[in-house]
Amino acid sequence: MSRRLIVMLVAAGALAACGDNRAGRPKDANPDGGRAVCTPTRGSTITLRPVGQVPGIPVLVTAPPADPRLFVVIREGTIRIFDETDQLVREPFIDLTPSIYLEGTVELGLLGMAFHPQYATNGQFFVFYTTQPHSVVARCQVDPADRNRALPSCVPILQALHDTAHNHNGGMIEFGNDGYLYIGTGDGGGGGDPNRRSQNPDDLLGKILRIDVDARAPGLEYGIPPTNPYAGGGGRPEVFIRGLRNPWRWSFDRATGDLWIGDVGQNRAEEMTVLRPAQQAGANLGWSIYEGHGCCATQEDRCVQTASLPCDPAGITFPQDVHDRMTSRGARWYSIIAGQTYRGTCYPDLVGWHLFTDVEDTTLVKARLRADDTLEVTDLPGVAGTQTTSIHADARGELYLTKTTGVVYHIEAGP
């Protein structure tokens, strides 16, 4: 499906993000150093407070463990830092623009970042970016002489081949509580997954992969966790979950290990699927047999497929929440932006709620997983605004929202 509206929004955002604007000290700041503490505030009325603006299109905010800074991943190829007092550090943390391919679609660029759980001692972090024609995960290193600068080059450790299209790249990477690195890849692009990559366990695309960055298997720059579903054969040993179209943003609940996956739909369904730890390894989320709960072989547009795979729900994990574009609730949803479950301390009434939205709809959705694996969902119209690219947590578990305008917001709550 063409994402013309999204292209227009991102282009507008790129024009707006033209300077290193600086915001003042956050209202919950520690006088001795920024975000170290906050005064807990009761209430569930959610608002967005601007932290500051970055040059370019921010696609993620993250932070190393126990570090009060904010690291902002910018699609065009740099990573910028807001220090402990919300001042934008003048020079980029790293500039990877020479390595990155951007032309052709807004889904290309520097798309993800994850800090090693032992970053404080080993200084390692990982990035996900696009080249032509690969999606690349690379290992990077902080400069030992300057904690606000990384060494200028990173070492690619994993590449997934995109040989037919430039869209559906995924891009989210995150460490799980098990210490392994998880990598989300799209199906390689083209309408309807024409090469049937998502269901193919021998293909790295349309998956969530899991690798051990602290080991090295023969011929690889990483190790294979022994509990990966294909570690013993039957598929690529990196594959952990299959059946995804374009998992642009997903995250782990830091307290429970539950995995919240937002999968961008074809023409019909924007999907949110939540997997408890015991449900994750080997899960099949259904694409490109199903889009949401609808089978492509019988859906009106056949998911833009000339020859659809037969309907067979056996072994498929279906999403708990679907924004169907044929309904009033999903009419303005074009690309789901999954977020993260709030585990901070500033807003106790948000604890345990996962927040997510869409790039075009203004609704922020609060959801939490019930004991029967269904979702309790509350829609908050107008709260998120449009042009959201991500919702993700800092080291404390506080949530930050980014927009194509270049502005980074702290998600806050009150009476």
C-alpha cells in the first residue's frame, strides 16, 4: 500500500526540525542533576511536555541502564543526546550518515538503537540501519575519553537482504531480560509479501530475531541462543518469531518480560499482539496468510495478493487489538506506533499501562494485559496528536514520544 500521507507528514517534519532548540529544566528535575528523581504525581490525565527539538526526524528515545541522559535516534543518520538538564549536547553522539542509504522511501535510515545491558562497563551499543540493499545491525563503542561521543565507526554483525523493495524494514532492536538482543525485520516490502518471506523460517525477513552478542558461533559475529526454535535446524537459527509484516515499533515490559508488538498493516488492519514470555519462542503472527483476523484469501482485497495462501488458523497467534480501517475506530489508522509499558515512578497511576498510537490518528491508547490474555483498552482521543514516530522509555522507565517535527515530548500524567 502507498503511504503518501505519511511521506507528506515526514517531509513536513524534516523542514520543521531545523535547529538545536533547547528546553528548560524539566519540572521533576533534581536540582543536582536532571532526571535522577521526581515527585510522584497521582492522576491519569495524560499530557505531553516538550523536552526539546532535534535536527531531523527522531524515531526513538532510549538510554543506557542507570543513565539520566536521553539518546535520540534520528532517521537521517545521527544520534543526539539531551543531557541531565534537557540541554541538547552540541555535537552528535555518533554520525553514521556515510553508511546509511535513505533514498526512495521514508522507511529507510537509522531506525533503531539498543544499549548493551553492561554498557556502563563495556561501552557497547547496537544500531539498526539500512544500506542498499540490506538491513544492518552493527556493534558500536563509546569513546572511553568522552561519554558524550562514540567512536566514529561501527562493525556490522548481521545483514538481512532486501533485494526487491526499500520499504518494510522494521528497525526496532531491544535487549530482553535474558540478555539477548532481539531484532525486528519487515517482510522486505512490496504489496502482500510477494516473496512469502514472513512465513518462511529460512528467511530473516518478516521476523523477530534473537541473537547472543556476547558469543560467536562458527562463521557468525554473534552466538545463537540454544532455546531459539530453529537452533537445531528447520530454519535460520536466528529466527525467534515469524509471520510479521512490518514491526516498526515493539518493546518488552521491563517488569514482566511480556512482548508488545505493533505490526503495520497492508490495507486493512493495524495490529497489536502481546506475548507472555512462555508464548514467544516460535510464535507465528500470521502474515501473510492473515491480516489481523481476516484471511487474505477471502478478504476483499486479498491483501493485494495475486495468489493467496490458504486459510489455516492452526498455530497462528492472532492480535488482541486491531484497528480496522473499515470501522470508525480505525478509519484514521495508517501505521501503528507501538510504545512501551510504563514502569516509571513519577506517575503511579500509569504503572502497568502500555501506551501506543498511530502516525496519523491523534488517539493515544492505554492497554494492559488481563489474566486471560485479552486486553483492557482505553482510547484517549486527541492526546497524542499526529506525526508520532515512537513511544519509548528512558533508564528510569519514563516514557518519551517523538514526532516527525523533530520535537521530543515527555509523557506526563496528573489529576
